Amino acid sequence: MAKDELLNNDEMMEEVDVYTLVDEEGNEGEFQIIGEYEMNGVVYYALIPMAEESDEYVILKIGTDEDGEECLVSVDDDDEFEKIAEIFDDMLFDEVDYD
């Protein structure tokens, strides 16, 4: 296979948006958004870490930091988290129809 053919195959691969997030301890991690949902005027994102292969995902929502700047924050309220986690589980994992 010629080098030009390899480049063409690479160009055909789907591009993935990777986001670098910094946790509360200053650790950086790269994540890919796999789902987005708005509930009660709040936008939530389901993200998977790029560094490891896992069935688990992280849920963050758009909030503000201490300077009033928009950023992604964790969902601290248990009831709110359970509701949005159930929605993402349905969206991401119940799409397969075996009939």
C-alpha cells in the first residue's frame, strides 16, 4: 500500500473533539463528549476519559466559577445527578434494538 493511500485512509477517519479538563486538585485529563442534554435550563455533558478504556462516564454541567466565568462543574446534588444519569444511561446504552 502506498503512503498516499494511508494518508487518504487517515483523512477518512472520524475526527474526535478532545477536551482537556482540570480537576479540583489541578490534575489534567483529556475527555471526549459522548452526550449532551438540557434539563430545566441547565446543559449537562456525559464525557469519557481518553486515557483509559472504560464503560463509565463522567457527568458535568455548565456552571460558573468564582470569577463568574462559564465552566464545567460537577453535579453535587444527589437527586439531580440520579435524574440526569438515568437520562444519559437511556440515551447512550438503550439505543440497541435486538428485535
